[in-house]
Amino acid sequence: MKKQTLFANQDERAKSLRRLGWNDHFERPATNEDLDLNRVARVLSAQRDRFLVTDGRAEWLCSPSGKMRHRRQWDYPVTGDWVLVDESVVQHVLPRKNTLCRGEAGSRGKQDGAAPREQPIAANLDTVFIVCGLDRDYNPRRLERYLALVCNCGMTPVIVLTKTDLHDWPDAVRAETEGLAPGVPVVLTSTLDGSGAGELHGYLEPGKTAAMIGSSGAGKSSLANMLLGEAVQTTAAVSRSVGKGRHTTTSRELIALPGGGLLMDNPGIREIAFASDGAGLDAAFSDIRELAESCRFADCSHRHEPGCAVLHAVDAGGLSQARLDNYRKMQREMDYAQASSEKSADRVEKERWKDVAKAIKRMNKRPRR
């Protein structure tokens, strides 16, 4: 295990960290707090009680401090975080520029009144590649959910369509995808001839960080190998019978690319759940948002109201019913998550006072001496 290295001066330290993605967002508060950059490192990979970190010169394993072990999941280090370390112990997570998160697995469709907990996936990203294979993996409705998830986290999405060699009309699929995601870049790639690599490298300039998300078997690991120029991620064939991929990536790890950027592979996401309401839905469905501005009523639900521009677009063939149905479905999930979150806060307060009342009763029942 390599321990942290010391730099000769502040400029040398900052330069080394900037190659890892350190920028003005982190540097200004660090300067104001007179932070010792010799203690700063970035998390390359996060396991339950082990973190692989780097300061730009060396990599070494760290464990969480005793205090950190008892913190909420949101405050626990994830891949991409900047942290303060003492030798081989992570003491603190620096404030994040952004966080890619989702509703905790199994929370989608819950009806027990509990608020879905947010599950951080990665932090401090410049771009998120939504990877979808042009085989049986291609699913417009799932792409819409990924877009809403990424936009809800305030991040920049890029849709990457892999395995173009397996499709007869990849350009037609790209055109369809561009219609699903107005304004979002769509890149066609193939690991057989390396097509699309140049476009993606444009998002992976020195100091930039991108993460890949998508289903198992979408081709994320193969894409990582293509961008790196060598096989570092294990790949597996997709089942011919059911078209489903296997989880060849089991952890999130930042990979340094030859051009200076950093790429994060992610295990396949089986369930795309939302933990809270946000602007992601409007961003992912900008066409519906723009149509809604022409509705007769400001609070139009786009279901049965007269003068609804959204329903008129469906009738005229300008908007598919399936897209509108998916929008409504995600809106219900986000509304439920938001209501559950607010309800949960009230419940926590009530339960806290209930525990106090029980403690008082126990004290009163004790025999007096």
C-alpha cells in the first residue's frame, strides 16, 4: 500500500490535482479555508469500507474514519469524490460540484408511505454517457427514464448508441433518438471499427470526468476499452435467447485515459427509480413542456381539459401516446417521492417525540427510593 506523497510547493500540488479534475469550484473554498492540498485526494473506487484514492502521483487504499462510519449514506464517499485523508484514513468529503444519484433499489413503486432514499452513485462529473446498444437493448421509454434521471441531477447527458454494426439502419435510430431527446448529443459507436471514439474523446479532455450508465450488456465495458485503447474492463457476450447482458462490471472505478480525461464505468442499472421531484422531467421532455405553454389552463394535467395543446399534438400525430404515457408515469413517481419525503419529515418529528414520551413513562414507573 502506497502512502500519500508530499509536493514541493502549492503550485505543483494544484497542477497535479487539476489533472484529476480539480478546478476553481474546489480551489476557491480550499484557498479560503487555507486547506493543505497535501491532504487532498480523489476517490478512484469506493467499496463498503475501502477506498482507492490518488493525489496524481500515487494510489493507495484508505479506510473511513470512525466518525465517518456512522454518517448518512449521502455523506459517505463515492467514486469521484474529493476527500481529505490522513495517511490511509479518509476524514472528510469535500463539498461536491454535483452528485449522480437515484432512488434506492427496490423503492420504485413503493406504497408504504416511506420516502425513497437517495442512493449516490458518483460525484463531480462533467458529462454522463447514457449507453444503449442497438440490439435488443434499445428501448425508447428506458432512454427517457435515464435522461430524466441525469437531468434531475443537473448533469449534462450524451446518448451513446453502441453496436451499430448489429443494426441495418443505425442512422434512422439516431434520428429517432434525437427526437426523443431534443438538444441532447447522440453518438453512434462501434468497437469493430472504432467509429464514434473521436466524438466521445471531445468530452474527455484533460481534467474532465465522464461516467457511463446503462443496462447490463449495453456495451459500456467494451466502450471503455475502445476509448482507452486496450482491454482493461472485462466483457461478456449478450444472451442470444433473451437479449440480456451479464454484470461484467461490479464496481465503479475511474479510469485515466491517454488524453488526460477520466472515465467511470458503472454496473448495469436494473431499476431507474427517482428519489425526489426536480427539473429533470421538464428537461427530458422539453417538447411536452413547450406544448404545455400553449394549453388553455396553466394547471392543465394534459388528460381531459379542453384546449390542451399536448392532447391536440397526440391527436395530430406530432407526439406519441407512448411518450406522453411515460411522462405521466414518471411525473406520478416524482410527485409521490416528493410527497413521501415531506411526509417522512413530519413522521420523524412525531416519532422523536413519541420516544421522548415513552422515556418519561419509564422514568415515572421506576420505584422511588
